[in-house]
Amino acid sequence: MKILVCIKQVPQKDAPLKLNESGSWIREDVSYEVNEPDAYALEEALRQKEKNGGEVVVVTAGPARAQQVLREALAKGADRAIHLEGDEFVRLDPASTAKAIAAAVKSENFDLIFTGLQSDDYGYAQTGVLLAEVLGWPHSTIILHIAKEGDGLKLKRELESGYFQDMEMPLPAVLTIQSGGNKLRYATLMGIKQAKNKPMTKLGWADVASAVGKNGLKIERLYIPVKQKRTETIDGPPAEVARKLVDKMRNEMRIL
């Protein structure tokens, strides 16, 4: 099978966030890493290649620094990479990102496209579903197990409250892979050496701009929450205190 895996470079989870002067985005000197849910999508693609043969291609969109996540994927076993390179791809809405990826791979005949559950920065969990809509392909989310059966797939997906769903799906298809379903592999020394010679196609904003159209996302301002500590005492009879406490939890704290 020929599988495309969408991966993203995101700010490192443990790194302190720093905002640019306008407060509209994160500074470039912040540490970055591969989006963890996408690492599980890559792992599943590599396992499918080991079972069924074929090719695994990775794609990302972002500035030059985003090439690092492609190199990591190639070192783990992906065959080649596609980089939509440019600052224009950084703050796209999910639909525009999906259109850009679809335009970049329109000449390829992929059997499957894998995405992670969501990104660690935006957390929209929409790009994979929207990519399926743009391509006109069937899709399914939160996939735990994939088995190729003839010309289609047998899937197991996770639902709520500990329930699961078994289903069948034709090819080609877009699947969102659940995090934690597989144990992630490390890149070997040989894989790191081989990654330097694997092909990487670079496309710019001009190559996909006509398909993307106008970006629907505008970030007005970002801010880092200020830590505050405040103690409030509620006096009165127990029944009155309980009523006031429930009211605050429902209307102020919004946890009920």
C-alpha cells in the first residue's frame, strides 16, 4: 500500500512559551518537536508497510525548521518526504491546511492517508476529517487497529465510555490514528544515516495558493495565563453555604 502520513512540528510541551512582540504568535527561538499524536500515525503506517509492503510518504507544512520532523520520520523508516515550506503555512485554519496538502499530493495515487488525533498546539482535531472531505474520500477517526482485507480495510475504532466499533471501509481512505495504540520506535543509527539520502520534495506557497484560497483564521492576540491565588470564605448555616458553593461552582468556576 502507498500511505501518506501528515505530521506537524509543534512547540515543545515542556518548553516555556515566549510570544512575539505583537503577541500574535510564538517566537521562533522556542524549542520545537514532532507532534506526538502524529508520531503514532507514522508508527501505524510503518507497521502497515511491514505487513503489506508498499511505500510510506510523510508531509508537513511550515517554515524551514519544520524539515526536522520529516528527517526524523525518514530516519524511522519513511521512504520519502514532501515539505510545504514557508511561513504562510504556520497559521492556516484547518480547512486551508487540508486544501494545501490535497493540492500537494494531487498527482500521487495514495491508498491511505494517516493523521494524528490532533495537534498539540491548536488541538482542533479537524485537519484529517477536512482532508477527506476535500479529496472526496471516506474517513474514520480514533482508529486503534487496521487490517487489510482484499480491496478494503477492517477497522477498530474507540468510542466513548470504553466502547469500541468494528467497521469495514473501502480504499482509498483517510484515517485518524488514536494515540497510544502502538509502542513508538526509535530511529536507529543506520536509519539516521540513510535519511540523509532519501528524497524530499519542496513546494512553496505559490504552488498551492490557488487551491487554498483565503485563510479563515485570524489570531488577534495570545497571552500566557497569570497564576493567581485567591481565598474566599463562605459564611452562614451549612445549607446556605452548600447552596452558595454549588452556585459558584456552576456559574463562576463552570465545573458543574
